[in-house]
Amino acid sequence: MQALGFIETKGFVAAVEAADSALKAANVSLVGQKRVGSGLVAVILTGDVAAVKAAVEAGAESAAAIGQVVAVQVIASPHEEMSGLIFDAPAKAEAKPAAVKADDAKKKSPGV
């Protein structure tokens, strides 16, 4: 896996600005964006290390001009299992309780 770059902003518009500037600044690809909650949006980029560093710098600077940049990070050599976290690998299925039928609920509940 190539280097990963993250720019986290407060608000979607700042994230779009960050992504646009980053993609124009260096030869990187946009992996996607994650809406974390509470208005936080993370833009995820990939490419060679130098390009990702330049793109993240340019994107963060541009986003800061119109909004709030919360965090930036470049991971030069991510572990291959990181792709499951980034690309939303399906989570392990959790055991769900079986639905209780109305007749079964009446049998188990005390009479009123």
C-alpha cells in the first residue's frame, strides 16, 4: 500500500476545499472521505510519500483559510491490514437475538 494522507476538518465545505487543493498540488489519488460525526469530515489521499506530504500540506493550508482544520497526518508505510479500516471492510456479524413472537411473549408474561 502506498502512503496515506489524512486531512480532518470541521465541516464539509472545508473538506471539499482541502481535497480539491490537495489533488491539484501533487500526483495523489482521493481514496474517499469519512464523516466522523459532530461535523468532522476526514479526507483520505494516497500516493507516494513525497506527493502525499505535499498534497496534505497544500490541502490543509487551503482548508484553514475557509474553515477549521482539526488534524493532518501522513502515514508513510501503512500496514496492509489498514485497508480494512479505510475501505470499510465488513464487520464480523454480531449475534442478534431472535425475534420474540407475540404468542411466545404472552405465554412467558404473567397474567394481568
